Amino acid sequence: MIEDKQGGEANTSTQPQGREAQGRSHADSRQIRKARRRNHAWVSRVFLIVHLICVLLPLGVIVAWSFTASWPWPDLLPQQLSSRGLVELFLSRQGLGPVLAQSIAIALASALLATIIAACAARALAFHDFFGKELFRFATVLPFLIPSTVFAMGIQVLFIRAGLANTAVGVVIAHTIVALPYAIAIMSEVTVAAGQRLEQQARVLGASSLRTCLHVQIPQLLPGILSAASMVYIISFSQYFLTLLIGGGAVKTLATVMFPFLTSGDRTIASAYGLVFLLSTLMVFFLFEMLLKRFASREVSYFEG
Amino acid sequence: MEMKVQEITVSLGRRVKRTILDSVSFDVKEGEFLSLLGASGAGKSTLLKVIAGITVQDSGSIIFDGQAIDHLAPHRRNIGFVFQDTRLFPNMNVEENVAFPCKMAGMSRKERMERAHTLLECVQLDGFGNRQVTSLSGGQQQRVALARALAAQPRVLLLDEPFSGLDEDLRDDMRSLLLRLHRDFGTTTIMVTHDAVEALEMSDRIVYISLGCVEQDGTPMELYAQPQTKEIAACFGDCSTLEGSVSDGVFLASSLQLAAEGMADGPAEAVVRYQAVSLREAGVDVGHHATRRPLLIRCSVYRGDTHLARVDVEGQTLTVPAEQSFIPGMAVDVVVDDQGYFIYPM
């Protein structure tokens, strides 16, 4: 203590120098911070470049391939351009529109169904005690452990009996089951993080459970809900084998139409489908993002307020 | 509104049932400000949640104006609840938060916005209606929570340690604001607190709860002047607790003796308030003092307005406020005021 006091006095008696020293130390710290930032900038630039190489380059190749007839090794650029991809997409008999619409509809329906189920399951796991809870928790990740091909074989028989085979509804249900573990994992996290604090508050202020859900819980959980929905959407949208088996060829999605071209090595058409696949997914995700901005425009925080 | 809490018992826990509240009963009069005082973990908050309907009791009954409300869901009980952590809805602005209970009660938009406006004025936050709740300071958030709890004219206002998350200087302002609101609105209020001085300052009546049981139910003066248990006597702070024994109506700890009339012989504890004790230099005869032999000063600490001398009572500490600091090892006699100590059997 005493030493501190002396130090303080010394400072006041030599104020001009003290101030200079202060100024100097400010400049120093600014330089240090700048230097650090420069280091960070260097690291992030490397990451950006790696990212571009890993993601955008293959994408570029797909875009190029969808307009290319042949691109033999070791040529750097495609040799012959082709409109075969465009013709297949827009002028073929089966038509892109209905297939794309059906794919999106199935994926959206799966996303809706799975997210609702996941939200309920996550809530049960987070806040309720019941007999066999740990078994139930384990059961929610079971579809993770069983390969979807095995699962598809098993469920097909059941679906045929139930009359769900070869129908879009059956495909939606199958997709939902496969994607559920992911949705439950996401929803569990956000449900636990959100807790029951605001829900209790709403209830004691006169809100019924339905209105609490509408006015408080859904807005609070919206970021998680949309993450889960996006996850299920993309899983459903890219599902091939399951769709083929349950849909029995009657239910056509973009993935099932695209797959034969991939396996037969028709890169032009496969790439063209890939492009549609990518763009439509991006579009739907963009819509989700808009939804989030619209309905959770105000800052949502789990840990404050 | 008149309210009765009747023999509320609550046990929580899945495998091992733990009794949180054990047959708690008390009455609350119309317009009364009642504090539930007790150490943390005593079950005060649980009791508040039972009244609100968030926690369901194992047995017992909550009665509003002569009618049991145990079967009513929380949202049908018409109560206002302020939690310690404010719990404002982050997806609504200040105004919408305050208007929320009115919206749930079915008020029209115009009406409830007017109501929100009035209440924000009452808590000195007019002009804050359009602000985001995250942009407010802790004290402002708590005031919004208070306004929201009062918005739908609740039958009873429940407050769960409403000020313990705030800075000390803010707490005083909030206390007077709450008392003013209580005066203006006349809402029957139950506040949970572990701050005994806060309870003294604010309440018409205090119910002291310890380990799930009511230990004393009385006015602030009664609790302060006639605490029923050692815990209550000690909860107001600034006191020393000494272990000793009673024989022939006298409590004895080392050479310190205190009158304990009407108490059975046996081991006992004394709670001695700081301000009831003073020190005399040993050997200076001032007549009546409580020590048979002089005691030794262990140390002395500075506390701003006073010094606190720690007197050694056979390994136990008796703290005494003093005008000057004492040298460790000094021998002193102790004088104890009759009103400022309480003796309880152990």
C-alpha cells in the first residue's frame, strides 16, 4: 500500500514526463494491436484462400461441365461446348418443373414434420421426468447408428402393408425418420439453453400454454427451429436410395432423376442437375433466412433478459 | 385480496424425495406487504411458486378470498410475478412487454398501450416504450418487470428477491419505488428476500422460514425485538454468537455471564448484538459489568465510523464496537445492555 502511494506521488510530481510516457505507451499498444491484427489478417486470408479452393473451385468445375460436351485430360479448359444439359433440363419429356416442385415439397414437408416432432421430443427430454427417459434419449439417436439402406429395406415391407409404399406421403415419413436425430440434437441444445424461465414468466402473467408457445417460445427458439428445419430439408432433398425404395420410382425427386446420369458417367447432364440442385437449395435457405430476419428481427438472447 | 396459505407441503426430487416445505401456513391481509424471510435454500422461492401455480404442492391449499385456487392453472390465477432475473421477453420491446399481461387478458390494443404508457410513467420510464429490452440497464429492466407485473391489476403481487441482482445504491431507489407503488396501487404483496434489513424496512409483516418451516410470523418490530430462534436473532447481522451453558438462570461463556431467567439448565447459545456491548478498561470500576474476570482483546479492525474490537472468549469471538482501536492483548471488562442479547437452548 505504502509503496503504491509513493509511486502515485512520484507520478504527480513529474507529470509532464509522465504524460509523455503515457502517450508513448499508448502509441506502443496501438502498434502492438495493429501488428496483432496484421497477424490475424494473414491467418484469415489463408483460410479464405483454402476455402475458395475447396468449395468454389469444384463448384466452378460443375458449372463449366454443365455446358461442356467433352473435357479430356490434360486440357485446362473445356474443348467443346454443349447445350445438352439445358435441353435435358428444360425440354425433356419428364420436365424439370414438376420434379423440382415435388422434391422441394417433400423436403419442406419432412422439415416441418421432423422439426415439430424434434421440438416436442427435445422438450420432453429437457424438462420432463418419465419412466425410461434415458432409453428414449438413446432411441432418438438410433437412426444415426443404422445405415439408411438397412433402415429402408426394413421399413419398406411395413410401408407396403400400410399402403404407404410408392406414395409421396410414405417418402416424407421415411425422410423424416432418417433426419430426426439431427433435428432432435439441434432442438435439444437450444431448448436446454432457452430453459423454462420465460415460459414460466409468461404463464404467471396470464398466458395459456398455447399462447405462451406462440408469443414466447417459438420466437425464442426460432433460430434453432430454422437450423433444424434446414438440416432436415437438405437431408431429405439429397436422399436417393430411400426415395427410390419407398417411392418405388413413382415418386420422382431431383436426386432420383439425377442419380442415373451420375452413375452412367454423363457428366454434362449430371452437372446441370447438380446446378439446379444447388440453386434451389440456396433459394430455400435464403427464404429461411428471411423468415428468421422477419420474425426474430429483435435480438434473441438465451442468456440475458 | 385476502389470502391464506394452508399447510403447504412440497417434496421435490425423483429418487430421493426431499421435503422443501413442511406444512407451511400463514394468512395475508388485504393490501398487506408481507415478506418471506429466510436463508437461501429455506424454501421461500418454492412457496412463491406454489402460490403462483408453477410448482404443485403435495398437500395443503392456497386460498384467495375464501376460495381454494389449487385446481387453477398459473395463467388463471391473476397474479403478478417479478423474478430476480427480470425475465423480460427479448422478442418484444419495453411497451409490448408491459402490455403483455393485458393482451393475455383480452384488452384491446389501444387500451393496453395506454395502460403500458401509464405504468411506465409510474416506474419513471416514460419515453422508453419503444426501446429494446436488451438496451436497458439492470435497474431499468427490473422496473419494466415491475410495471409488467402490475399491468393486469393482479390480485396479488409476488416478488422473488427482486433487488438482489442490483447494485447496492440502486436497491434503495428500487425499494422506495416499490413502496410507493404499493401505496398507490394497494396491491397485496408478498416479497421473498434473504436480506433481513430489507424485510424490516419494507414489510407490514414478516414470515420467517427456515428449512421449510415457519419459525416466526410477526411485525418487523416483533422479529427484531423478540426473535424466536437463534437464526432469526442472528439474521439481522452485526452480532456475535457465543456457545456456553445455562445454570441457575445465568448464561456463562468463559467469564462472561448474562442473565437467562426462566431457562432450563444445560448448553445454550447467546446472540449478542454489537451495539448492546461496550468495553471498559480492566480494573476501572464502573459498577455493573458482565465479566467475572477481565477478557483479552484479540485484535481490532477499522470500519469507518467505528472500530470493532474482537474480544477472546475462550476461543470464541465477541465483537464490540469501540470509539478507539485497542491493542491486542489488552485486558478489558465487558458491559452488556439487557435488550441486546438473546439466549437459546442448544
